[in-house]
Amino acid sequence: MKKYLIIAGVLVAVIIIGAFVLPPFVGRLTHEGPPGSGQPQGGPEGCASMQAGEWMPERDECPSQNAELSAKCDAFCVKHPDCCGDRTGGEQAFGGREKVLTLPSAWEIFKLKRNYPETIKALNEGPNIYSRQGASEIIGDEKLEAIKAVGFNAIQVLLIGKKDDNGKLVFNEVNNSVLLNDIVAIKKHGLAVWVALDIAGAPTNAGQNNLGKYADFKESFLAFTKESAELMEKYKVEYFTANNEPDKLFKEQKQWSAAEINANLADFFPATNAVAREKFKGKLINKITQTQRHPDEVVAASFKNVDIAGVDVGPSLDGRVGLAEYQKKFDEYQFYASLAQQAGVPWMNAEYWQGDFDLGYYDFAKQNELKYAQVSFNAYLKAAPKGQGYVWNDWATFSLPQGEATREALSDFFKKI
């Protein structure tokens, strides 16, 4: 009898101890990930000054209209400046883009996997969601599910750089914090991620109208590309674009002759991809515009060191271009598809757009969205060999007067490609 009483006493003791010890342990395991997962034991990655258990703003919690919480956010950033990114340029601690966003944890990053769709059906979100003037928001669950419902299986987002005090291209950590959270959110919904460098704007603040000497710009951009490619590999991004319409940027360089512009482009396309491949194991996609206007050496360069060659076509939709002339613009698909076949490289439409990210949409575009979008759909379906994918540029267009009809037409189109 005494033996049973001792056993019962031990069991009671174990239960009591477990009630106090297990919950904190389980809580830590849930928060930190399993042992050896690489999950930081103090603050999240990029926030090394924090200690374990210390308060940190939740996503979208700062800035706040609540005076008490706003003061708490400010105090946090004073104590932990490494956690808050660049907060300069505004009268308040958090001005415009300068919202604290916790970087994805090491455990969230560890779980990321690549998922390649058979045919890319991508939505290009454009630069506005990462501009300093925009709202600092992660792409939400509801929006991502709505995107999937249309038939999209990938989202194209931008990595936007900036110039430091020495003129070197570097990350804009405030924008990066949003981008990296978006990558995790997109992947959680089963969508592939395509990240393109913001070269059309040369990245932000790089001075698009005067890049200076090509050799200097190239050296800086290649270093930026290599660093970006390494980061995208860490996040298991499926597609990476270092050559994001460099032809548009280069032709604006008045200090370069026409011959220099062409020679620089022919050198730039393969050079950036060669550097990206050193760090990135996913697929590289080039983006070029108006290929029928480029000399052979430039178009040929767009097929080098790349997995998919993309052509961007989006004629102005302001009413000044008639339907027949608009249709003619999309001969670009077949022209580029034929050259890609000769080069032995798959091709795709890497952007189709109707509006302007800065100017918005002309009234003509709002009233004729579906009619003119169908021109692009039809031209793409006729092009041979078959393309590897199609990119619709900017989700905001679906709020236009004909948005619902266009959304349905795009869904039908996606079923055919």
C-alpha cells in the first residue's frame, strides 16, 4: 500500500511541476522555433539590440493615432534604432513610409520553399506600394486570395534601392522591410514570387537622367545586383530580374552617344545576370521594351545568361492611338518569340499595362479597358512558340469602370495559356 502511495505522490508532483513549467516552454518553442532552427533568441533578424521578451510594435501598430502608443513607438525606436530603419525626413518620428515593420523571423525564412508554376500568370504590383509616399502595408490575406481567384499564380514586386552619401547603390531598408514581409506573405498563399530591381527609375534616387560614366554605374549596379541576388536566394524567391527595362533608362542618357548606348546595353544585359547567378539559384528573367527598334546586338544580348527572356508591351492608352495602330504594336510578341526561338531561350510577356503609375489612368483607358486588353490577349495567344507566361500590370486597374469584366476576361485568358 505504501508503495502505491509513493507512486501516486510522484505523479501528483509531476503534474503540478508540469503545469508551471510546460506552458512557458511551449510558448518559447512556438515563438522561437525548434532548437537549431536558427530563430533568434532575442530580437528578430535586423533588430539585434533587442533582448528576449522585450516589447516590440506589432505589424501596422506604428505610427499610431493613439498618443500613448505613439510615444511608446518613438521610445522604442530611440532605444533600438536598428529595428526602425530610416526615420529621417519627417517632422514626426514616423513620417510617410517610415513605419516600423518587423522583419520576418529566421524560422519563417527557414520554412520558405520554391514553387514553380508550369506557366507564369503574374500580377505586377508596381512601385507605388514601396514608394516613400505610399502607405507602408503588407499585402493582406484578403487581397492575396482575391488575386488567386482571378487565376494569378505569381506576383511581381520591386526591390528599390537608393544612393548613399558616396553615390553607391544600396538597399533602402525601410522599403526592404515591407518587401521581405510581402515575400513571406505571398508564399504562404502558395503563389510564386518574382522580384525585379527598380532599374527603370535607376533605382530610386540614383538620378535617372544622368548616370555618369557607364563604367562607374556598372560597377555600382553589379555590386547592388549581387547583394540583392543573395538576399533573394535567402528568401527562396522563384524569379529574379536584374535587367528591368534597362533600355528605357539608357536611352535617356544624353551624355552617351547612340553607339555608346547600344554598346553599353549589349554589355549590361549579360553582365548583370552573370553576377546574379553567383548568388541566386532560382530563375532569371530579363525585361526589355520595343525590341523592333533596337539594333541586333542589343536584342541578342537580352537572350544571354538568362532563363526566360521577357518583352514588355504597353502602348499609351490615351485615345490618340487608334485600335488598328494599337493592334500593330503587339506584333512585338511574335517578333520577339521568333528571335527567342532562334536563340534557344524561352520567352514571355513580362508586362502589359494600360496606365501610368505616376499619372494614373486616362479616361479613355477607363472606358475601354477590356476592349484594348483583349488585343494583348489575342496577340499573345497567336504568338509561336508558346510563351512561358503573361504579366498583368497593376491590380488597381480592376477598380476601373470595366474592371469586373476585364477580370473575368483575364481569368478566361489564363485558362488558355
